[in-house]
Amino acid sequence: MSIQVDVQIRRGAFALEAAFEAGPGLTALFGRSGSGKTTLIDLIAGLARPDRGRITVGGAPWVDTAAGLILPPHRRQVGVVFQDARLFPHLSVRTNLGYGRIFARHRADPVAFAAVTGMLGIDHLLDRRPAGLSGGERQRVAIGRALLARPRLLLMDEPLAALDEARKAEILPYIERLRDEAGIPIIYVSHAVSEVARLATTVIVLESGRVAAAGPAETILRRADLVPIHEAEAGALLDMVVEAVDDATGLTRLTGAAGRLLVPGLSRPPGTRLRVRIPARDVLVATERPRGLSARNVLAGQICGLAPAGAETAVEIDCNGARLVARVTAAAVRELGLVPGRDVHAIIKSAAFDPAGIGLLRPPTAI
């Protein structure tokens, strides 16, 4: 199922004019504060009315201003998760979860209830009240409540923004599982590149109320021309598989199209599929295979593109079909003769890998 959005709205001095299409998986609306992300979420949820536009989900129109159609929020079958969990403090987790079903006028379904609570790891919390939960646990309950309303679309408006780093690390694996197992499209708002890199299937970049870029996450997030817009670091996303763990060194060996990588601090069993983010700042470029080097990761490739990135140049390297990007000075480009088609080696320190930028990939299934 897919969602098509083509809307316009003006609020005072701010104008939003955005058109995009999102398919299965998690689509991230990415951009800094004030770019229009939450306004777009409000339009999709029915919490705001566009001046002009059309929104369809699975082929069914929710908004068509030309035809005078604007479905009210309760008829859109949409689940919404906000920055704060918005749970009823005087009710148990079990009763809070039940409100999703009641609001959507569905009968209780013990199988669906058990599937959702199991997927989100909240079975053991059912008899507790929100005051006794961590921030991450409260957000997982809020997600469960939204899912039990049986939505056709799930909207998540910066659900991790109010959490500290420890709580974010707690909830990210559950959002990964939601992406892969819930079986419904997810629109996820964030201005944090690490979240988007780890979670997104598709990225829609918003800037000043306009769509600046849209496409697969691995394509959009390595584009250096987006870095000045968002004050974030461009980088590559690689699909890798855990090959083995070396207990003596604490390093995990990963394999993928690009070759082999050694990364620290992963306790994943062999065969686990991972998405690994490699920021451009952590990649060095050599025209010959280096010797006597402490860096453990050296990948052979060929330059496939050069692009200005402020005072530097983004060098895109094709490593057997997988793409890396490195930021180097204009002087280095000139002195090393870095041009498209040249064979090079990309060098990445093992210590450069951030565990927060390594996500889990599962075959898509439906709960």
C-alpha cells in the first residue's frame, strides 16, 4: 500500500507546498525545525485542512479539495504517535492500550493484542501505570495503542525527541521491528540524521516548506549537497551480514557487497543482517593500497562521482556496487588526481563506527 500527497497550505508567513509518494516501510520526513514536517503530518492526519491538494492512501482519497472531499480524522484509519506518549496516568497499561481499539470501534482481538504487546516487548508492563514506566516504555505503549486501532497508516512525529540517549537506544530496536513486521506504511518525522539513517526506507527532505529531495535512504543520505541544509554529515548506508565475532579482540567481522568490515562492540550472532552507516568524515582515500596502517578496514573501489561540499569535495566511491562517500579537500583532489573512473582504496577506522548508527534489518513480515 502506498500514500500519495500533493498539498498546499499557508499559515501566516509560512507556506507549505509539498508533493511526494511513499510506499511500504518507513518514510522519514527529514529536515531542521521549521521546515514543515509537523504541518505535513497534521495535514495527513486530518488535524489541519489544506488550502489545496489531494491525499490518497491505498488508492482511497482522504482529501481532494477540487472535489470538496476532506475526510475527518476519525474516518482516516490513521494512528499517530507524538513526542510525548499522552497516556492516561490513572489507568493501567492494559487499559491505555485498549483505548486504541475503542476509539476505532473495533472489537477486542486477543490475538492482535498479544502480537502487538509481544512485538513491542511490553507484555510484562500491562498491570503497571504510566508513572512507573521509563520514557522509552511509555512511548512503546503509545505505539501499541496506535497499532491496536488497526490503522492503514502510522504517523510518528519525532517520537524520540523527548528522550535521552539511553532511552533512545532502548526504543530504536522496537521501531526497527515495527518497520519490518507491522505491515503498514510509517511516516516518521525527525531532524536527527542518525535516526533517519538507521530506520528509513525512503527519505523526504523538507526545506522551507518545499521538498528538496526524495528517494531511497541510501541514495539521499550520501548526498553532500544536503549537508549545508541540515548541518548534518553525509554518509553511506551499507547492508552487511555478521560473519563472526572475535572474542579476543572484541571486533565483529561483517561482510557485504563492499567487502569485509571490522567493527567493535557488536554482540550479534552470525547471519544477522545489519544496516551500517559510515559518515563521510570517517573515510580516507588512497590511490594505492596502504601498508603499515593501523586502520583495519580497507575497501577497494572506483571513483564514480565528485561533488562540491562547501570548502571540500565529496568523493563517491563504488565498491562492487555499494557506494561510499568521503570528504576531502580540493587540494587533495588535485594532488592525488582524483577523477571519475580512477581506482582507489577507501580506509575506515574500526573505532570510527558508532553503534547508534548500526541498525537491524529483518525480512518484512506482517503481524
